[in-house]
Amino acid sequence: MADPSSFAPPSRIVVAGASLAGLSAAKRLRQLGYSGDLVLIGDEPYPPYDRPPLSKQVLTRRLSTDTTLPQPRDLDIDWRLGVAARGVDLTARRIDLANGDALDYDRLLIATGTRARPWPKPDEASIDGVLTLRGRDDADRLVPRLAASPGRVLIIGGGFIGCELASCCREMGLAVTIVESERVPMRRALGERIGAFMAGVIRDHGVDLRLGAMVERIEADNAGAVAAVMLKDGKRIGCDLIIVALGAVRNVEWLEGLGLLTSARGLRCDAFCRALRANESPAPGVFAAGDVAHWPLVANDGHLVTVEHWGNAVEQARMAAHNMLAGDITGMRIHQHLPDFWSSQFGLNIKCVGLADSAEEMAIAQGSVEGRRFLAVFGRKGRTIAALSINSARWLPAYRALIEEGAPFPPIEGAVDQPRMRKEAAGFASIDT
Amino acid sequence: MSQDTLFARILAGKSRPNPYPLYAIMRKTPVARQTDGTYVVSSYDAIYRLLYDPRLSSEDLPPPLLHWTGNPIKDLIIDPIKEQIRARHRPFIFRDPPDHDVLRRRVMREFSPERVRAMRGKTEKIAHDLIDNCQSREQIDLVDNFSYPLPVTVICELLGIPREDEPQFQGWATQLATALDPDQRSDEENWKKSQITFDQISAYMQALIDRKRADPQEDMLLGLATYKDPSDGRMNNYDLISTAVLLLVAGHETTVNLITNGMLTLLRHPEHLERLRATPAMAPRLVEELLRYEPPVHYRTRLALAEIEIGGVKIPKGTPVVLLLAAGSRDPDRFPDPDCFDPDRESNTHFGFGGSLHYCVGAPLARIEGEVALVALARRLLNPRLVETVPRYHPGASLRGPRHLPIAIDGIID
Ligand SMILES: Cc1cc2nc3c(=O)[nH]c(=O)nc-3n(C[C@H](O)[C@H](O)[C@H](O)COP(=O)(O)OP(=O)(O)OC[C@H]3O[C@@H](n4cnc5c(N)ncnc54)[C@H](O)[C@@H]3O)c2cc1C
Ligand code: HEM
């Protein structure tokens, strides 16, 4: 359905969420020659900054907590920082701010991302020494705590951020425990096999890694500071600092009940980055990008995905910017991005292209697992859908091209440093659609 | 013009002075099959992709040539074993991961920034000494008098090879450079000579390393010999020798050609020679542009371990692949006005040093040598002029450069 008013070129574009996706969209809009009003609303008081270093070099104090993203000088943005967007009127095309202001828009980009999932029991979550990590303020709280040499750091959750945190702790010589309910760490992104490999690496670095374990309760001492956790199986682990790393919650509450299609998985949008209404038709002039978006991935047979990675936030925002200026659907482009991410921890550089989590099978295509330098490929229905490198990133572009071409699985038979290839079960939970 | 014999024309000696028009035709078919089954890759994009493709191997040395001596023990036992050892310990430019990476890592360690930086002063001294030797001459041969001796002296200094052994090294390096050059490697007579040279240089290196172990001094060779890698331990003697020889050879003729091509280009573009004389600080940009515009290494060969589809062409498994780096560095899709020599280019990501895992280990040193040499020549040669418009070239099409470069001068400036 064409939207008649979208043929007029926009003269005011409002972006809700002033972080990676918001800034990337703003830069792209200006690059494409958009010269109208451009408003960026962000509830954090800071100009857009970069999050990946916060769980890496910032904690070991190799970088400061000021990770402000570089900005071209001539962006000409009307910044509304330190104030949250509170609601949208889709018919009047107006966005309301928490300070009572209201702004009309021709196009609206929703890029409000996610926040750290808090510890579910509020009384325990508020104990002194129980922290989470998502933004600069979190890092500002965490850095001095780590620098004060706590006796033991306990991390609840063995996902990427939890494991990166543990790696920093070990680098600083701190005793650290990870409590993870799955049988392997980072299983959702890496699967059983690679997850098991990572478990070995993590333990080799002296982390007390408790797998298949759940924290039941957080305990404080008499002074009200954190003292220990009690596990489901009754074991007690003393600790001086707890970091809750249980993943992210999408910032969509402010959109609920306004006619947009939201859920715990984010704000639904189509492949053109247009936000959808409850009846799945695009909301006029409204787009979404980044961690908050829940969208159909062409490379994944159109399955709906949420991608919480840096590369997608940038690419999706750029595509949304393009489509905001496109007029009608004939000028719009599909966001076809093949998701990718990286992580650095325990001396390893981990990189992945494609979403491995829907894979049925996998194989080590190059290098050796024992040597901690290898490339794994993942397949579904006979096609290669993802490739993951451990300290072998140089080969990934070739695999990316093969994945984009829809190469069979395994994609390559005959490569330098290729072991005898053996297909194995990928070890992901069944895909939820 | 037929595409499938174009590479043969590029290899022909008469193309040596100016192969670039042929490269431009070649690029019209970025991945072109030749009549002998070889595939030649000439566009920037395709070369870039293939440099990072795991299906291409660098282990493409020709099969060993075993010569019958009539002595059965030597012919049937000793020589084949020797050949096997040699193949297993070939220099790492001809090896694939994981062995390549381990050896390369050791060498990178030795190329520490401090050690490389310290070479600048030493290189300046060497360059000025060579120019001093040309006092009271009206004509010099830039190759014999300057470009040729400079890199050997530098690399001997770096490795820690005694000065008095240098002349011997020059001869060895020249012979062995032909073994790196794909088009000369296939010549049987020449290959045999290289093997004999390799035996001689191996024996020399072995003795030298033993002496160094007995009387340790701070240099690269000893560093390589004594370093214990956390996962791989100490380097074995075969790898040590093949690596030392590689450093000598890979850094020799290439650098000679950089300097010679550089001076030739400057004499053909006198405004840039003048600028360099007035502003030595532009030397780094100038050297970078030379590496794009007149690179010392024109192509490298690889072997396809599996079928590779690129740009709509299928390269079959087992096929030799020629990466025509010098054509990629002049690809108009990547470099605006590619045939113009312009040191002020915005972005200059040329293939002069290759790319990816075999990217030149000696690049920082080579840059210093190029900068120092050209600045010294620009400042000290009084009124230099080309004697011939087109110099005579070495036979090599890959390691391409003038055999002689006569230059007329009005004197040497102190
Ligand atoms: C510690 C950490 C490490 C990471 N490491 C990696 C990594 O190594 N590799 C990788 O690929 N990815 C990594 N990521 C993920 C990556 O940072 C995210 O994908 C990226 O930040 C998403 O950008 P975004 O702009 O969509 O959302 P966000 O960065 O979450 O930004 C959303 C912004 O909107 C604001 N906001 C929310 N609600 C409102 C509202 N109602 N009104 C106004 N503003 C609002 C938020 O405060 C926030 O500033 C990491 C993330 C974290 C937290
Ligand atoms: C201007 C001078 C030089 C040029 C143009 C040059 C060019 C190159 C190129 C193109 C390669 C890639 C080969 C391939 O991909 O197959 C290479 C590799 C190499 N070069 Fe250089 N080189 C120069 C000087 C040097 C010097 C001074 C040294 C050492 C002292 C050196 C040592 C090496 C080594 C060891 C390799 C192999 C790297 C590997 O296989 O990992 N080079 N060089």
C-alpha cells in the first residue's frame, strides 16, 4: 500500500534513540543530501558513544569510559539529550517527550535499542555491589569497583558480555566465577561444539566456570554489601562484586498501546525497515533500526530475527535513512545484510558471519581446534549459512561471499590448512519462529 | 588481440620497458584463461578477493629436478631424501598456514620497530658512502654503483653477516632471486644453478650460526636462532637457513628495482625530482606512489586447491593462478587516473607489497631504503640526466627492473 504523503520530500526527520543506529542514520541522511531538520532524541545525557569497548578495553582501563563515536562536523543536528521519548501519535505524526515537548515529524526512526536485563528480584538487585553493564554510567560504576581489587567477582550469565567481563577480570588478576545455566557458555550464538571449546579456554585462564548452574539468591552482609550467591543446588559462593549479565531487554515499552506491533522481541518492521502496525501494514513515515528492530532476514528464508550486533545497527540504520528519503516503495531497498559480530576475550579474536543459530550441522573447515586457530562452517538444509573464525579472521571475507552466493555445505573442499572435514551436529536449540 | 595469449606477450622481453598497455587490455577480462591453462587475474577487485581466498595455495614450487649421477646411493637415497627435506623446509613465502604463520611470526618478532628504525641511520651512511665513491665521475650506472650494492649491505647489516662476506652474498642473492621469479624458475638449467647456490649458502649460514651461538651478538640471525616460541619451541636448522636465505633474497632485487625504477621515474618527471630535493618530507608519499606506479614485483603465482568461481569465471582445481599485482595497482576502477604518477594521491592502497598473509615482511625496511636512497640521490647528484630514454631491462617479468641505468651528472654535491 503506497503512502500518499510520503511522496513529498521530508522536511523534518526525528530519530528516537541517540546511539549507534541513530547516529549512523543521521550521518547517512546528510550524506544523501537531506538538508531539512534533523532531531536526535536520547534519554542518556551523552552524545552517541560506542558500547563494545565497555566490556573490553575500558574495564582494564586501557581506554577511558568516554567512547564517544566520531562525528562529522557538519551534521547540523538538533540534539535533545537527557530526555526520553514518551509516545507517538501515528495519525498526527507527532512524538512526545518526557519533558512535555512534542515534535511533529515527516519521518521517524525508532532506534531505542535495548537495556541490560536486570536481576529479577528487585530487593536483591538493589544490594550494594550488584551491577549490570550496558552503558557508560554502568562502566563508570564498574571500573572503580574492579580497580579496588575485589576478592571475587561473580558473573551471572555466560553470554558474550559475561565472558568478556570475566576475561578482563582475569587480565587484572582477579578471581572470577561465571554461573551459567546452559551446558556451555555463549551457546545461543556459538552452539554446543564451539561453546564447549570456549569452556576449555575459559577454564584454562583460571575462571571458575559453573555450567548447568543457576543462581537462586543473592545475599548481603550486615553492612548491606553483597556477600554471596546461593545456587539452586544449595552451593554457596562468596563474592564481593556481582555483575548480572543476563542479556538485554528491548526498549519498546514506550511504544505499547500506540498501534505499533511490539513484543518482547522488539518492534516489528519489514525488510524495508518500515515499522509495522498491529495489522502488519507499515506505519506511515515510521522506520526502525538496530537492536530494537525485529525483522525478516532474507538470507534466513525470511525468518524474523533480532540482531544485537554493531554491524547490523549501522547497516540497518543506513538503509532506513535511504528508504526514508526514497519517497515510495519503488525507490526503497531491502535490508539484506548478512549479520556478523566479533568478540575478543581470553586472547582470542572471535568473528562470525551469518546467523549460526539455525544451523543443523557444522564442520571445522580450516585450522585446528587444539591450536586455538580455526574456522568453523555451519549448514542448514545442505546450504552454508554461517562461518565462525577463531584467530583466523583473514579468511572470513571469502566465506561471506560463499554464504551470500548460497554455497552448498560444506562450502569448500580443498583449502590451505584444511583438516579432514567431518560433519557434526551444530548443537543449537531448535529454532523458534 | 587474443586474450588467451596475452600473458605470453607480457612475458616476452620486448614488453619489458612498458607492459602497462598490455595490462589495460588484460583487465578487460579480469580473470582470463591462457592457452596453457593458467588463469591470469588483473583487476584490483578480483586480486584483492583472491589474496584472501583460502583455496589459493602458495606451495607451487616446480617438482624437484633430480639429476642422475650414476651413484645409486646418491641417486636413489641421499638425493631424494635431501629433496624431501628441502621441500618440507622451503622458505615460508612458498608455504601455507599453519607452518607459514609460525615462521612468519618469528620473523615479525625480529622486525621490531626499534630495530627497523635503527636501520635508517645506517642506511643513510651506506647510501652516502656509495655516492661518495662516484666523486669526479661524469656518468654513473645507477644500478651497479648504487641500487645494487645498497640493499645487500643493508640486509647483511640487519642479519648480522660480516662485512667481508658481503661480496659473496651479492652473487648468491642474484642467483637465488631468480628462484623467486616465477618466469625464471621454470628454466631447468637455472633452477639447477639455484639449487647448487642454495647448498653453498646453506653451508655458509650453518657455519655462521654456529659461530654466533658461540659468540652471541645482538642481531636478527641470532635472534631467529635462539628465540623459543611458546608453542613451537626453537626453530630447526633447516627452517632457520631457508628463512635467512629468504630474507636475503626477497629483500634484494626488489629493493634494487625500487630504487632504480624510482630514479628513472623521477628523471622522467623532473618536477617531482625537484620537489623531493626541496622537500625531503614528501619521500614517503613518493615511495608509496612508486610502489603503485612502477612496482618491483609485477605478479605472484598461486595454485587453486579447489574450483573457485570469481567474476563469473570458474578456475578449475589444480590450476596455476597468476595474480597480476601491477595491473591491479593501475586499475582505473580503484585509482583515478591510474597511469598518472601522482605522489599526492588521496588513498593509495596498492599491491606493491602484495597483501593478506604473505604481505611483505620487509615493507617497513624497504620503505626506509627507498626514501633514504632517493632523497640522497636527489640532493647530491648535480644535474642528473638520463643517457638513454629506455634502459635495458633484466629478463624477469615479475621482478621487473633495469639491468643498467646510465645517468650523466655534473658532479656530486657534498
Ligand atoms: C557491553 C557491550 C559490548 C558489546 N560488544 C559488542 C561486540 O563486541 N560486537 C558487536 O557486534 N556488538 C557488540 N555489542 C552490541 C552493540 O553495541 C549494539 O548492537 C549496538 O549498540 C546497537 O545500537 P543501537 O543504536 O541499535 O542501540 P543502543 O546502543 O542500545 O542505543 C539505544 C539508545 O536509545 C536510548 N533510548 C532508549 N529508550 C529511549 C527513549 N524512550 N527515548 C530516547 N532514547 C531512548 C538508549 O538509552 C540508548 O542510548 C555490545 C553491547 C554492549 C552493551
Ligand atoms: C621494495 C622492496 C620490496 C618489495 C616491492 C617487496 C614485495 C613483496 C611482495 C609483493 C611480497 C608478497 C609475495 C606473495 O604474496 O607471494 C613480499 C613478500 C615478502 N617480502 Fe618483500 N618486498 C620488498 C622488500 C623486502 C625486504 C627488504 C625484505 C626483507 C628484509 C622482504 C621480505 C619479504 C618476505 C620474507 C616475504 C614473504 C612474506 C610471507 O610469505 O609471509 N621484502 N614482498
